[in-house]
Amino acid sequence: MAELPELELLKQKLRRNILNKRVNVMQVHNAKGELLTDGAGIEEASFKGKAITDLHRYGQYLFLELARKDILAMQLGGELTVDLERGPAQAESEEEARAVLEIQINGHQRLRLHGTQLGNRLRMLDENSDVDFLTKLGPDPLMVHGEGLAVLREALSRRRSALRNILLDDAFAPGIGAVWADEILYQARLRPDRTAPSLTDEERDRFLEQIPKVLDRAVRCQAKTNLLPKTFLTRHREDNLCPGCGAVLETLSVGGKNALFCPACQS
């Protein structure tokens, strides 16, 4: 499951490879491999022959800007996967069959999105489009350095729930995901079930500062577990030992989801 660091790396890869290149074909197939003539509500004419002029990310959304200012908004993350491929297309097995959006670029590259309910994750936008769905998102956690932390601090002051639930709430900071939520809490030395009102001023600052710090380090390490610092909890999910004190890591149900933590270091 792709989380925010992986999506930021995808954005960087796409900017290097498809920016200013022209779209040849856009097609949508359902899970049976059948071509959808309505393109899941997106007309091929919106793409064909147009250059990709810019590409941005906000939270889990990737925005592909085309000539004449049409924008394809793609809600990534979850079970949706995105691949940039070259060469002949590979058929999916029956077990893997999912709906696919395929955008052919310059005749030799394909941007492919695979997932269920694909049409609900795609929107074509222009200057007159309703973008209320974006106003419901909190600040992008990879962009909250400096004054941005004040926005998160204000948002945190209005929360009463457990810290891990807050990190997984897109209205607070979109796209963090379970793995990096656990890492942020470990680096802040806070239990996943601690509530926002229970924090001291020092704990609150520590919690907020670790959000962009952990995510930025994950991006710089290409979101690869073996490249992360040895002091990161994420490197020890398999051996299940705390990198700080060596204690056995435990799981804790928070909001119906399991969080990984060290009972000694995150007391």
C-alpha cells in the first residue's frame, strides 16, 4: 500500500519521465479487460494529442496538467497502484484482474493505474471545476515546515482522539498511512493511544516536529526499509525488536487498527 513518501517519489519519477511529453491514447478497461467507451466518465479527447505541461501532488492526490489547462486529478494510495511502463503491455492474471486506466505517452511509455472503483478516483478539472473535495484536506505533511507547523498545532488543539487516529485522518494531514504514523509516534516517544489533550507542551512540539521530519527522511531514503536509519522502528518490523532498547515490539488496537510500538520507549 503506497503511503505519502512513496507517492512523493512517484511524483518525482513522473516529472523526470513524462513532463512535456504528448499523450497519444487514453483508455479505460474494466476488471474483465473490456474497453469502456465512456472512459469512466473521462473522454479520450481530453487527452489525445495534448502535452503534459505540469505535475503536482497534494496529499494522496496527483494532478496531471495538460495543454489548455485541463487537469486530471488522481486519488492514489490504498489499493490503487500506479506504474510507468515501457515495451509491450503485460496481461494481468485472473487473480490480479482490476480496472485499468492506461495513458500512452509519446508512443513508447504507458502510465497505468490499476484498482477497483477506478472511476471514483479520477476527476477532470478546469478553471470552473468544483474543488471542495480538496478544501476538506489538512495541510500536506511534507510541506508543513516553519509556519506550516502552526497550522497543525492549531488543528491538534481541536482534537480529542488518540494520536495515531489523528495521524491517519486526512482532514488533519492527508496521506500519512499506518507505517509512517507508527514511525512518527516512535520517534516522538509517544504511545499510539495517547490522546491529544493529554500531551504536555513539550510532547506536543515533539509530536508535530516529527511529522515532516520522519516523512522527509523516508523520501530521502527512497522509502526503502534497508536505507532508513537503524534507529527507525520501520527497519525492525520483521525482527520485532526495538532499535532503542531491544525490547520486543508490541501491537495495540487503536481505533480498530493495529499499531506497532515499543512499550518501554513509548511509555
